[in-house]
Amino acid sequence: MSKEALSKAMAELEEEQVIALVKELLGSGVAPLEIVKALQEGMVEVGNRFERGDYFLSELVMAGEIMKGAMDILEPHLAGESTEHKGTIVIGTVRGDIHDLGKNIVVMLLKGAGYKVVDLGVDVPKEKFVEAVKETGAPLVGMSVLLTSCQGALKETIEALRAEGLNPKVIIGGNYVNETVKKHVGADYFATTASDGLKAAAEVFGA
Amino acid sequence: MSDKEKLFQERFKRYTVALECGKPDKVPVVFPLGEWVVKYTNTTLQEAYYNVDKSNEIIGDVIRDLDFDVMFGAINLWWPPMFDGMDCKLYKFPGIYFEENSGFQYVEEEYMKAEDYDEFIANPTQWLATKYLPRICGEFAEPGSYRATVALIKGAAAFAMHNDKLTKTGEKWAKEYGIVSATTGMTKAPFDTLGDALRGTKGILLDLRRRPDKVLAACEAIVPHNIAYAMITAAGDTSLPCFAPLHKGAYPFLSLEHWQKYYWPSWKAVIEGLWALGKRTFFFAEGDWTPYLEKIAELPDKSIVFCIDLTDAKKAKKVLGGRFCLYGGVPTTLLTYGTPEEVKDCVKRAIDELGGDGGFVLAAGGVVMSDAKRENIVAMIEAAREYGVY
């Protein structure tokens, strides 16, 4: 019974073992934040395995579900404890598109890697992105899009940010984005997988 | 025989020879129909979705002067009144939820719960009629009630009306423009039926770990339904392939091990079942299928047309070429962001790399949506004629 075992169980997607270990560690007086940290380490390993091609989307979705189960247990114990983070990222699926699978996976991995993520959801109007960046001062904004017909909204949203004098780095993500789309819409990075998103975040935050 | 009918015969032969992996006189070229045609008119997408006659008029204007062989796609995959009549919550259409010029979208939920598996496996049709329909359709909340019965009649009538219009339009285009339809009928991989429509993406991916046996049994139970659905929607036609939009078999949803165990056997059974009836499958491999090509190559020769979207085209040619017709060559993003010159170069390259010895159809690799530019599509078709003569 140790934090290392918890990280390992998380990385191996051993759902029952993760839940049992979280309860055990809590019971033995380990600080809830330490437990979260161990889970995050497991999650980073999940991301690494995806990057190496050992894990696939199915494994990432499972990891997210296990993390959610663990956090449901931990959250009541976390009230009032301030969590340190590497920086704030605003993210959302742009106007007109309601797909969220890719966005949710990258949110999970970013949180696992220690970022504070403000998730605006799907079909997000440009005004909402502007407002969130103003409020949080986030240096990085993620815009998700699956449908090629909704890629125009990327451009409009980025233009809206710039028109307000806001200059966060912008990463666009989705199955059909590439260098051409990135240039056309005026983004700084593009990502077709969650791990590309993590790499861009590491670059922006120097983490 | 009229000139247009002769033209139809010529193009039909060109396309079907390529499907049989043969070398026609020219590389067949496909016109990608999509919502993009509407943006060059003063009609809204909402109107084009609902008013089939109007949308046919728009399509007629675009294709009148173009020389291509085959048409693929639609302005709208579904006719909204069919769903509106049932108060169905599966889709959001322009003008109601989205603004009037947005495309439709599918609302994915776990319409089938984990505890429904056994009942579904025992009798899928009964489960769909008594459990699924009431969950997705407000008008069908109480099966057997007067209201539900009327709703069923409305939905069925709308489906029949729309299919009838599509059939007549197809006949009109064949007769007046000499255009061949890319496909007849529609089907899906059982894993996608279960994952897209019933359990949802997250649901089915978690099921692979929590209740894998149920996933396998459910996919097996769906096989005969998807064979029947293909033949019914094709009205028995076997001269053209059956459209099969494929989703969760794309990389990186499933590891090769999971793909081989859960996605492939039931899908292969549908393809082989259709092939035994003389029906070829239009393997519309959306996304990237590169890691699974070797397994796909196990299918009977010529039983599919493999559509290259984001799959590695060279590898597809190496693994599948000669035994299966390849379809694609032009990335959809190029049709939006490229210039006519770039599209032309791409067509030339695609024909050189993929079309050399026949068994190739030049087309956009994926679904062409509202973002495509007309001048790029015209460039694609003209370049195919310029470079695509054997």
C-alpha cells in the first residue's frame, strides 16, 4: 500500500484497485492532495503510453472514468485545500460543433499534467471565449473542432480575441486540422492528438 | 438510346470496371455533393434540408455543365421532417437549434443502458421497438397508444416519401445528365451501430473492459440486421456498392488487439454476408485506418471498395491494391483551403500513385461539407479528365 502503487494501478487502468487504494490511503491519513498527485502521476503515464502507441482512445476514456471515480471520493476531503498548478488554460469546442470526445480527453490529460483547465463546453460562442480569457488571463486557449464545416468558427473566435487586444497563444485541435488550417485561422499550434496538445502546453508554460 | 443514356452506360461501365479492379478507358471521377452547393445560392441550408425539390434544383444547376462519372453524398443525410414528425431527439437541424446555415449534428447519448444488453441481445428488433423508440421520440413515449401509432405512421410515411423522391431524382439525373450514383443502400459495422446509436462512444469503450462478452454478443446479434438493412435500403440492387460509413474502427479508437476481437469479426461477417448475395460494400473508412489494413486484406477479393480518407494512401495501395478498388486521392481540407492549382497537382499525383493499373476511383477522401470551394471541386473534376486517361 503506497502512493507508487496507486500511480501504477492508475497507469494500468486497474479500476477496482485504484478505488480501493484511494480509500486505504485516505483512511491511513495520507493528505488528499498527495493522493491526487499520485493519481496525476498515473495519468501522465497513461498519456505517455498513448504517445508511444501502447494505449488508444479506449484506454484514455477508461482512464478518465477511473479518475472521475477516484475524484468523487476525494473531493469532499479537498475542500479548502489550495491546489498548486502550472498555469491556466481555457478550452472549448467552437460555435456550431457539439463534439466533445477529443476535448474531454485533452482536458483530462492537461489536468493530470498539473494545469488548471477552464472548460467552456461545446458550441461555445466567440464572446464566451473572450470573456473567459479576460477573466482568467489564461496564456493558452484551446479550440476544439471536428466538423470541417465549423472550422470557420476557429477564425472568427481567434479574430474576436485579437480584436479585444487579447494575445494568448491559441491551439486548435481536431481530427481534420493541419498546418494549412492553422495558418488559415491564425492559430499558433495545431493538434490532432491529445499528446500534441500537451506538448504545446509544455512549450507555452515552459513546464 | 438517347445521347445521355449512352453517356450513362459509358460512365456506368467506367465506374463498375474500376470497382472490379479493372482498367477502364479513363479514371472514373466522383462529384462530391455536400452542403457547399447551397452557399453559392440565396437559399438557406434550412430550406435546402427541408425542401427536397428546391435542393434538387440547386444541385441540377451546379452539375449541369460538369463532366464527371459518379455522384456521391447528399446535401442532407437525413430529411428532417421524418424526425420532426416523431419528436425525435437524435439530430439537431439548422433553423431549430442551430442557425439556419449550420449543418445538422447527431446528439450522442447512452440511449441504451448497460442493463439493457441482455434484452437487446435476445431480440434486437423487439428491444428497439419497445425500449429505444420511446426513449428517443417524444411522440412514441407510450408504445401502442393512438399517439404513438400515428407517430409511427408519420415517420414511416416520411421515410417512404423521401426515399421515393431520392429514387426519382437519381433516375432523373441518370436520364438527363448521364450520372451514376456511387452507392445503393446503406449499412454499418455492428460495433458502430452499437457504439454510435445505442451505447454511445464512451459507453461502448468502457464496456470493452467492464462487460466485453456483452459487446461481442450484441455485435453478433446485429449482423443479420445490418445485412438485411443494406439490401432493403438498396431495394435489392447489387450493381452498385452499399454505402457503409465507418467510425470507431478508425485509429486510434481501438488497439489492434481490441479491433481484431471486437470491431472486425462482426463487420467482416456483414461484408461477407453481403458479398454472398452479390452485394459489394463501399468501405467508407472515415479517419485513419492504416494500422488495420493487413486485416482488411483478408476479405474476399473485390468484396469492398476501400475509401481513403486519412489512411496512408501508399500503404493502402501496397496492401489492398489489385485485389480491392481504391477510392479517394483528394483530401477534403485541400478542397477548402487549397487553390485550384494545388488541387490539380494533387489529382495528378493521386492518379500517378494510385491509379496506374486501374482499380481506382478519383474522389474526395471524406465527407465534403459546407466549407468546400466550388472552384476547387471544378478543378478536381477537370484535372481528373486531363490526367486520368489510360
